[in-house]
Amino acid sequence: MAQQHPPRTGGVFLDPRGEDRSLRVTWHQDSQLVVLSLWRDNVCAGTFRLAADEVPDLIGLLRQGLDEAYDSARDRVARVERPSRAG
């Protein structure tokens, strides 16, 4: 039987809704996969296997969303800081 090695790289992200919800991300270098798993109360509710060569596309999508969120927040702050000319 082949011995399985635990992944060396990964992380856990807690869901702000609480109730012990989390997203776990683990790299599996030997398989060239990233596994995203959803957990609740220390029970895995589902997994998604993403090929390592698709990770840059996911990162790009997340970066685009983050950039848009920052731009939107910056615009809201600018509107609040500018005095209204209507009066």
C-alpha cells in the first residue's frame, strides 16, 4: 500500500457567519492539485479539486474582484468627503 503524505501547504479561512464554518485550502504537490474543502463542525461537507495550472486564473479573478471593491470604496469615500454644491 502506498503511503500518503499530508500536504505541506494550506490554510483555513473562517466564515464570518460562525457556526464552525470554514474553508480549507490544501496543496497536493504530488497530484498537482489544490483542494478547496468546506467544513462545518469539523465535518467536511464538500470538496473541489482545482488543477494547479488553473490556480492563476482563480487568483486573477479574486484580484479583479478585490480591485473593484477597493475602487468602489474609494469612490464612496470621495463622495462623502466632497461637500455637496446643492443647497
